[in-house]
Amino acid sequence: MYEDIINEIKSNLGENPDLNKKYLSGQIEKYADHPYNKEIIKEISRMMWDCLSEDEKNEFIEISEKENPIIDILNDISYDIEEEEYKTALNKLDKFMESFPPMFEDDKVSEYHFFTSPLEETLFNEYIGAEKTVRYIPDNQPLLDLYYIYGFLLLENQQYDKAEKYLKKAIKINPVSSRIILELCEIYKVHTYTYNKYFMYATDALQYAYYPQDIARCYRSLGYYYIEENLMETAFALFRYSMEFELNPMAYTEINYIKSKDPQIDLTVDESIEILKNKNIQVGVNPFILETLDKLIEEYEENKLYNQTLYFLKLKYDITNDSETLEKIESIQNILI
């Protein structure tokens, strides 16, 4: 039904942009009460955009950039967050969200996403996949950041149910963001009857993580789970192995806590890895991520897009410390000089 209507509308468009705009405006009114009205009107709006001249499009973009409430509020609270004035930032966001209109919400035919890089989009396609037509949220509408930061501030203020709601909105936009998933984990760490969801989300986050600090945080999160399960040796192994990616004081604290419970526990990195393997816990970065990085590096280098090549080389080096990758980075940097 929806596709037939859209195809009919498109078939009636001609070469005259002004006539097309008048026709499309009439179609918006015609289908205002249709069961698929939201989806039809969105598609007509896209057709209207195509009818605009380049000057009209540029003028619209300039106005949008000047009047961007999401960017304005995020800029406004950035200093408060840097100073850890979370309550002040939350009060500002609470007031903003009271009048914030729904934007880029999934409908019956489209789903809206935002990925920070082709790597994330590839992860999404590999492990989750789209059920509807994918639409991309523009870079100048940082809805993902808005929901993530609001969820974080709500969590800090112990508003767990509301924090969960907005972090899930963020995850819906980017289901493979390990940082957002890990933030959601923190809710299930303190606001749940069981740790099943906590373990599930921490495991998902590890599968998608490609920054060393995120990988380390995943292992620390799993370590906390195994402490709660009273499997201290596995917990020790996780905290010990996490330090291969980030020397975080929290890992030392938890290791000392485990030793206070069982002074006999002391594991090398290799022993820790063996325990993780026996527990079917992913060791290191997901191999699919490394394969994807190699493909992206090769593709961008072949097309002489050296800045993008360098970006993905540095990502790979950060999680592998591979000497060959370092040599490649230096080679690309010499090209850019």
C-alpha cells in the first residue's frame, strides 16, 4: 500500500520544480489522515527537498546551522559536565527536554541510525541488520549525543528508570556503541534483581568495542559480574587482563579486593587468558573488527584517501601495538607531509 502510493506520486512529477512543489503540497494534505500518513509525509518531504534549487538548499542549511537547539544545549552544558556539575547540567537538560519535539523516530517503513564511522556501520550490518529502510541522522543533529548525555546525567542522579529509557533511545540509534551499552550496564549493576542483563550487555559491548579503554572497561564490567557470582579466580583474570588495554586504578582496587578474600590468587597474563578461553569469554578485540579495519585501510589507501587511511591505521595500532602497523602509519604520515 505504502509503496504503491509513493510510486504513484513519483510518477506524477514533471520537469518543473515549482509545479512539483505545489503538487507535493497537495499530496501532503491528501494523505494527512491515511494510516501511513507519517511515512508518506516523510517521503514527500524528501521529494520536496529534491525540488529545491542549490541556492534554496544552501539557504535552508545555513538557517538550520544557525538555529540548532541540540547543539546549543550541548554546548551550554559542556562546561558543567567538565567541572562535574552534573546536577546543574541535568537541570538544564530537564528543562530542554520538556519542550523538545520528537525527531528522527522510526516509523513503519524506516529506521533512523547514526554511526561515527564505516567500521560501526559494518558491525551493525554484520551483527544486527536493518529490518526496514535505513535513514541516516545528519551530522548536524547530534541526537545520539543528546540521549546519551541525558541518560548519563539521569544515572548519576539515580533516576534509573528514566536513564534506562534515554540510553535505550541512544542504543536504538547506534546499537553497536560499546560506550552507550556500558553506560546502560551501570543501571543493571545497581538497579536490578539479577545480573543477567548486566552480563548480557557487557558481553555485547565487548563484541563491538574497538578503543582500548572501552575493551578494558568491558573486562572490568565482566570482572564485577564474576565477583558477584563469587568466582574470584575468573574475576581476577578479567581485571588482570583488562590492564593489557588500560592501566586503570579501578582494576588494581578490585584485584586487591579479590586478594583480600583469597590471598592465594595470583595469575599471569597467560594464565588469565587461559581462564577467559575456558569461560568462552572473548579474548582481545573481536577478530571481525580487525578484519574490517584491514579492509577499510586497504580501500582508502587504494583510493589515495590518506587521512582516512591514517585514522583506521591508528585505530588498529591502538588495539594491537603491531610494529608493522606502526611502520605503515609512519609511511602514510610521510605521504601527507
